[in-house]
Amino acid sequence: MADKLMIVMVNTDPSNAAELGAPFFQATVAAAMDYEVEVILTAGAGELAKRGVAEKLYVKEGSAKSVYDFIKDAHEAGVHFKVCTPTLDLWGNDLIPEIEETVGGAYVIQQAMDERVVTFTY
């Protein structure tokens, strides 16, 4: 049985903030259920790792809770946040403090192929 959840956010478009709630919420719930959880931000979704971006986005219009609040909640629940190396070329190195590590494509593939890891992509 798998004991780790890897959420890869690659196709989620930060300009459509309504798409951003589910992955962070599911990560938080899985961490609360005592699973090891990591969120990998890459490609366009990697912009969320850039300081100042997620703070300005709201999943629902009129909400007091920003996308960054969802990220902080997940991190506080034990979710590990990582960013893919090529993402830094797109969005720079000024990252939110919740980013714990920079990883490459080989890491993502290795984790996805591990039978103990379930992978969700958004």
C-alpha cells in the first residue's frame, strides 16, 4: 500500500485561481491523515512558488483566504513543497519560504515510478 502522495502541479494555470484550491486542499487532508505529502510546482504552475504571486490570487471571488493561505495551511499540516529546476529559469529565485527543495525531472520520474507513491497531477 502506498504511504506517500506526490502532487505535481504542472498544467494548473495560476491565472485561473479557481483551479488552485483542490490540489492544496487535498494535500492538506492527506497530510492530516498522516500520509507523507509533497507538492511539486513546475512549468506554468511554478509561478506560484514566486514570492508575491499566490498572495494576490483567490480561489473564490470575495474570499478572505488567498491561494498563499492554502499553501501555508498545507505546509503547516506537514506538506513538503518543492520546485523543479527549470521553473527557476522561468520565474526566478525569489521563492516563498515554504519551498524546501529544488528537484529535477529525474526525481519526479523516480518518485512516480515508486509503488509506495501515488501521484496526482493538476
